Amino acid sequence: MEIKDLKGCGTALVTPFTLKGKLDENALKRLVSFQIEAGIDFLVPCGTTGENPTLTSDEHQRIVELVVENAGGKVPVIAGAGGYDTKSVIIMARKLSKLGADAILSVTPYYNKPTQEGLYQHYRMIAESVDLPIILYNVPGRTSVNLLPETVLRLSEIPSIIGIKEASGHIGQIGELAVKAPSDFKIISGDDPNTLPMMAMGAVGVISVISNQVPEAVIRLTHLCLGRKFREAMEIQRSLFDLMRYNFIETNPVPVKTGLSMMGLIEETVRLPLVPMHPSNREKLYQCLKDLSLIQ
């Protein structure tokens, strides 16, 4: 798939660590193989689900290098490269370009809370400085800033800014983008529960958390939506409702990594300030995975 044709399900890959907290390269390779074998449309390492804020620069680059190598050109790799310092984002994005990433996913600057003009200039500078396509990432619940439709529309005029991962949860805002954005500008769901309604409005797919665990189901859901078969997609959405709920019962990616550990794919390790899942929530997730026959 060419980046210009990007659609369907992309997995926001977790970053597996060993019990001692080091990058688990073998587990990462297994995860990539698991996704490729399931038929995933694209892969997204080093985002929020990948615990980006806790990664060293060397780890960040190594993860992308491994994902690119193990994807083997079968699917695009969209690497996370975002932050609150424009210059640092550019430096990282350039490094990821050299490692073979097909595009970057860049979250809005967090903590320093720029204005809409500041957001525009931040992304404009990245676009002018990096030779990769850029997908914007709007997640106000994490960053405390909302990339408004009028700013997104201004940014869509920059050729290398090709789309947005929208996780604001504001359906009206997303609908405005769907109506006003250029036809080739890609709106991608950033929330698993909102994938179906967003695709009904014109989104082309999802960057999914739960597809770490159930890639085939989320692939099927998005492809049904692309084919405008929303009734069939709705049945899948309903079957995944509890999984979506329990994967976000605590801060992402704690539940999804806990679930993957229960499935035998990774060690159950997150980095501080994240901590292991509360026992009562862990039991709910365990029962959900069992009900879906993901564990015995």
C-alpha cells in the first residue's frame, strides 16, 4: 500500500519491555509478525501506546528500525515523532526518515499549550524541514490543546501534510473536517469506540489500540466500513465493546499490555510513572479476553 492510498486498520504498537525494563527486541519482532500475518494495513510504532515519552532517543530509533526491518516492505510504517519542542521533533523525524519510515505521526505539542497560530507554525516548520509525509495527531485529552478544524484546513494546504489522527471525541468537529477537508486528506480515527461512526462520516480507518490483541477483527470492521457495509460492521463493533471498554479502564497502554501478556505475547512491564493494573480491573480484562477465546 502506498501512503497516498492509506486506509483500513493501523496498529498503534505497544513497546514490549523485559522484566528488567529493557527494550524486548524479540517480543517486538513477534508482535510485528503477529500483525503482518493477520493482514494489518499499516503499523504505527512509538506513539502514546508505545510509551513514547519514556523512550530514549536510541530506543525510539531502534524500535522504528526493527519494525521497518520486520515489516519488510509489506505494509507502511508510520513512526511517531511528536513533542513540545519543534526543533527536537524535526531532528527525530529526520532520523526516522533515514531508518526507512514511510511517514510520521506527530502529536500536537503538549504542556506548553500553543495557540492555533503556534500549532500551525509548528507543523509548517516540520513539513518544510522533513522529507516524509506527515499525519497530524489531535488528542486534547492528553495534550490540553485542541487542533481546531480551521487550523487543520490551513495545514491541509501543505502538500506533505496528508491527514490527521483525530482523537478529540468531538463528533461535530470531526464532521466539519469530513465536510470541508480536501477529498485526498485522510481523516483517521484515534479512538477505537468511534471508528464506526467516524468512518460513516468519511474517515478512512483507525489507528487502533485493541488491534494489538485482535487485529483480524479490527481489520474486518474497517474494511466493512470502507465497503459501506455498516450493519455488518456494527455487529463486530458490538462484539468488541467490552474489549474496547476494558482496554481503557486504566491509562493506555497499561491494559492492552496486560492483555498481551495474558495472551503470552509480551512480558507484563510498563515504565514509571505508569504502574501495573489494579487487581480488580485486571480480573475484568482477563474475563473479557477469556470470553473472546483469546486466552484459555
